[in-house]
Amino acid sequence: MFCELGIVWAFLFLTTCNNPNQKLTNAEDSWGRIGPGGGGSTFIPTFSYHTADEFIVRCDMTGSYLTVNGGESYSQVNVPNGAAAYAFDPIDRETIYVGSNKLIRSKDGGNTWEQIFPPKEEVVEEYFLGDHANYHLRTKLSETDNVDNSRIQMIRIDPVKPENIYLGKGDRFICSFNAGKSWHEISLDTPLIYSYASQTGDEIYLFTHKSLFVFNRNDKSLTSNTLPEYMSSIASVTGGVKAEDGKVVFYSLHQRESTQNEFAPTDVFLTEDFGVSWNRIDSPLIGNEEGGEVPSYSQIACAENDAAKVYLIANRYLGEEEDGTRKFWYGALASADAGEHWKWVWKGGGGSGQYGIKDGLDAENLEDAWVKEAFGGEYIRLIDVGVYPEDGNVAIVTDWYRTMKTMDGGKSWKEVYSQSHEDKTYTSRGMDVTTSYGVHFDPWDSSHLAVSFTDIGFHHSYNEGESWKRSIAGVPGRWVNTCYWMVFDPSVRGKVWSAWSSMHDFPRGKMTRSPKWKEHALGGVCLSVDGGDSWEPLIEGMGSDSPVTSIVLDPFSCPNHRTLYASVYSKGVYKSTDDGHSWTLMNQGIEDPTGSFELSLSENGDLFLVVCPTPKHSDGKQGRAYSQGAVYKSVNGAETWEQLHVTEQAIFPNGMAVDPLNPDRLYLACWSDIFLSDLIGADVARETGGNELIDMAGGVWTSADSGKTWEQLLDNDLYVYDVTVDPYHPGRLYCCTFNQAAYRSDDYGHSWHKIKGYDFHWGHRVVIDENDLDKIYITTFGSSVWHGLSATE
């Protein structure tokens, strides 16, 4: 049996890794995504050369979003680890490039993709590793690739010789002169951050943080010039040809040593002689002469063939009132004359500049969707800017939650992520960029669905997911970041409990590295009696410093006197026997309750808890010690707990499922190998003896005797977030992974098949569609909720 499973999994793994080369079928196209749209940070907005209606944007959660209709709708392109660079062919409208650990190309406008670098025949191994299951590949082509796992951070297609492809990967310049059939590489001093290809000469200009290299496309020579010390290192650079006079101009940003944490005073430079001399732009607005503090800028971008038009992203711009009150602004400034004159084209803030504090204003010239109401007035950091190469009046600016487009040089901006409806609900345009945990069904109204989200809280729909409304009324302001879970009362219409936390992304190790993380961990349980339209916090006995990650209801308890259990990641398990109005800590038998993540209740009343590994922080200090992951069982309503022995290996359990038809049959989802630095941080690991790989028993485990003995069902290399038992199809299971795949079994887990069409890198859990039992929802770590058929390959 183990040999058979190994063969099956080897095939599945290769299928997953090579997904970008597969042609989509009609069945795969049937997947849709639900939610309000947006809600997360987006980056690298990149336009086609041929039309302003075609552009691509990436999310920090690995997804890429391609539109051909100006942002009315998007198709999603998924590569493991996410993209780090894009390029459109300046000659062939149908050809698009996406760079990550590998370079993929589409010749049909994004419908199908092929890998062209590294050549597939040179790849000897592909695997996932670490707490985020980062994708790695090993090649025969380059030992450097095998060591640094760098991604392609720059792509340039030569406008004169489009068969020439130029890449920046780590600190290497890689090029092909035959459309990707063969490749050559040159080592540089630091990573490439920008390139520009002359349309009249033979030069390709390559910028690193400290140098300007010039590559000659004809004789293949490379010369270098060190940037002046007063502007090195550069944080951002852009350039192009001015439409007015045909001159080439480059702009760059130099961030001085920071005295304001991540906000560094920034100088803006310009050159019109190909880098021979650089001039600081001394505009009073850019230098903030009135406010008296040099602003912090993060990105600059111009139109490649209309380069006098340039945009600048500001994230800290001080203003001072006559009474001495300091106000902080953020937004975008623009120049239409190569930096001679500047104006604000997006100006928000005017408050204290603190995250989550509504003491400012959103920009007045935004035609936005739901984000303006939800977060407008808070400090919202702008992330990136991209400009249409042929017309500098067309640009995209992104921030923590939304993607906005201007067609008039910044006079006005319109959302391109979410469609508004007259009833003040919203529908995603296909740019789904936030984390979801569960899809929840109202037992009294089949059209009423809810989703528990990270960063944007609780959203629900009264039309089976067609449109959505955010609902956080009554939830304490410092809790609203994340709703981890919720549960409807099956006997009382409109009654629902929800689990809230000020901290997102549990149980990922990055969240608990600081010894002070518990000081910032707020949250609790909220109750709604109107279906989630409004909420009341219920924290007696629990306190408001309780980030709740799971809540379950005992269906055999009396209505209006329900027994509920809640896991608090920083404290352990709480129990309520009065509908959640008061809570009691129930940790007897749990060795270390920190990391209590998910609770599961069986039909016979057995209660199970998974506890995730967390740093110990002995005496409030960072160190190498960490608490092991564990699984616990209670047979007496959480009065006492017994630890279950799963395996001799260390485990990082994420979720537990109990078969409703046989409560003795359990399924456990486990993470595979992680690095010590994933838990305690790279600096601490390095300073205390070095990093090391922690051998974890990953995959799916099962017990047929209520946890006494266990058997592994899936390979150690799988990072499984959760397992779902389908109560409507005996023997059918689902598991969702961070290995760019979800799987289905129809024989109690003895064999597994990949779910067709689903290819997002980071998946959370499968939820059965209660309204269509042939379909499933898949919640994700960064791509909202997928919805489609549960068909397998």
C-alpha cells in the first residue's frame, strides 16, 4: 500500500509543479471566486503596450490578475510563490511573460502558458519547503539557482529585437537571443531593479541599487557605471522617452537613513544624459518646504513612451496647522513636465497616520467601492504605481486594500476591483486578494451565506454569493481585523456566534516570534441575533485580550442555553454553558495551551483540540526553545484533556475532522517540514547556534479507534491545512494544501486525486456547498473563496 501511494503521489506532485504548462479545459474554467473583491495589497501593475484596457497586477498572496477589458473582470494566473515581474511583448499583443522562480510565457493572450526558463529538461527537482511551503526548484543549468532560490524580479522584451529577452534573477543578468531557446547569464554586483531598452540605439540600460550597466544588443558587451554616492542606493527607478522632444529621461528615488522606522526621508533625482549626471528635483512640494520635514516616497513610475508624465507615491508627508498640530498625509503626486511642476493627484490622511485609527480623510477624487466606507479615514499605505506606456494620463495606483485606475492624469480615480450595487452590496470583479477561513450557511435561509475573512472581517450575502456586504457593527474596533470562524444556531433563527482577533494569519509562525505578541493579541466572541447584521461582544470570564480562532456549538445543548467551546490562541480552551454570556478556562491536562488553534466536536460528544508549535519566550526573551505541536481529546466536555500520541515524529497539526457517520474515525491535517527560523525568526536562529530544518510528519493522518492509534494516509511532504469529511457521500474526503493543490478521496483516504482546475498556491479548507452537493468551496490564504465542481483529474 505504501508503494502504491508513493507512486500516486509522485505523479500528483509533478502535475502540481508543472501546472503552468497545462492547457485549461472547459471544466477547469468552471471555477469562480466569490466575495466583495479587493481587500489586500496589490503590486507591480503592468500595462500592455497595445491598449490601456489590458494590464496585470499581482497580490502579495501569490495570485496574478489579468484583465483585457480595463478592469471590468479578471482571469487569475497562479504560479507557486507568486510572480515578481511581468512583461508584455511590445510587438506581439498576444504574448505575455510572468516571472517567478521560473519564466512562463503565453502566446494566446493568457489562455495557456508554457515554461521557457529554466528549460524544463534542465529541471531535476521541484519541491515545497518551510512554513509557507515555499516553492523551490533545482536545475542542472545553474548551481546559483539551487542555492539562493531567487525569483525573476525584472523582465524586458527588446522592442527592436523582440526575440531578445532580458531577465534579472537575483544578482544575475540573464538573456536569450532566440526567444528563449537558449540562455546566457552575467553576474552583477546587486539585483537588477529596472531596465530600459533604447528604440533608436543599441543600448539596454540596467539599473541595480548602486550601479547603471549598459548592455549592447549587437556586440553583447556590458559596461558599468557606479551611481553617485549622494543618490546611492536607489530604492526605485523609472524611465522612458518624452513624447514632446524624443529625449530619454530617468527618474530615481534615494531613501536616506531612516529615523522614522520604515519611513525614510527621500530624495528624487532625474537625468537626461543617460546617467552621466543626476540632478535632485528641488520642487517645494516634493521637498515639503511648508511642512519642514522631507517626505518619505516609495515608488516612482512614468509612461515609457510619454515619460514627461510621472507619478510618485508618498507614504509619509507631514503637514502642520497654525496651532502646531501635526498632520500626516499619504497619496500620489504627479508631474506632466518631467518634474518641473508637481501636484497632488491623490491626497488622503490628515490625521495621526496610525493604522486602524479613523482620524483622517480618504482622498476626495476616488470613485471607490466598499473599501472607502470600511477603511476611509484611516492611514492607508499606497503600495505601487504603474503607467500605460503610450499615454501618461492612464495609470494604476494600489494600496493595502484596493486597485484604482485613472484615465485623466490623476484628476479622478476609479476602482477596478469591486462592482457596487444599489443596495450597497458589492461583487468582486475577479481581483480576489484576501484570506478566508470558512463559508457558513444559514440553516434558516439557503440564500444567506457568510465568509470569515482576514483583514476585512465578516462579510455575508443574501443572494447565494452574488453580492456581499461587510458587517462589523458592534464588534470592538481593535478586533475587526480577522473573523476566524462563526457558527449559526440550528434552532434559533438569526442567532450566530463569531470568533474575532486583532491578529491575523494564525497559526503561521511569523505571528508569534515577538515575546510581546500576546500584548497585541486582542479579540473575543461576538453574538448576533439578527443574522450577522449587528454584533455584541461576549467576554465575561474571557477578557478582551483573547484572539479566538475557533468556536463550536454543542447541538445537543438546549436552545438559548447553548454550550459553546472556543479556542483562544494565546490562552487555551474556554467553555460557556449560557449561550456565550460567560466563559470558563478549561485547560486541565493541556501541557502548554499557547497555540490552541482548532476545536472539533464529534457526534458522540468527544472534543478534539489541535495545538500548533509556538516559541516559548522563556522569561520574556527570544530563544531557540519552542512548544511542540499536539493533539488533545476530551470525553467530558473539556473538564479534562488527554494528549493523543500520533507519531514519534514532531507534528504541526492544523485541523481535525471527525466522520459524522463513525465518530471513532478521525482525520488529522499536518504541516510538513519547517525551519526553526520560521518559528523564532532568522536573526534569533542565527545568533543562537544557526538555523535548522525541523522534521515534521506532514500530510493526512487517520485513526479508526478515536485517536488510540494512527496511520499516515498522505506523504510527509504535503503541507495540509485541513481535512473535510463529506457527510453526503460516505467515504469521501477532501484535503487542502499549501502545495498548490487540493485533493479528493472516495475511499476513506486510501487513494487521492487532485481536484481539477484548482491551482492556487496556498489553500485552507474545502467546504461542501450545502445548496449544490456536487460543488465545493475552497477557502484560501490570499485568494478569497473558490467555488466549483469537485471533479478530479
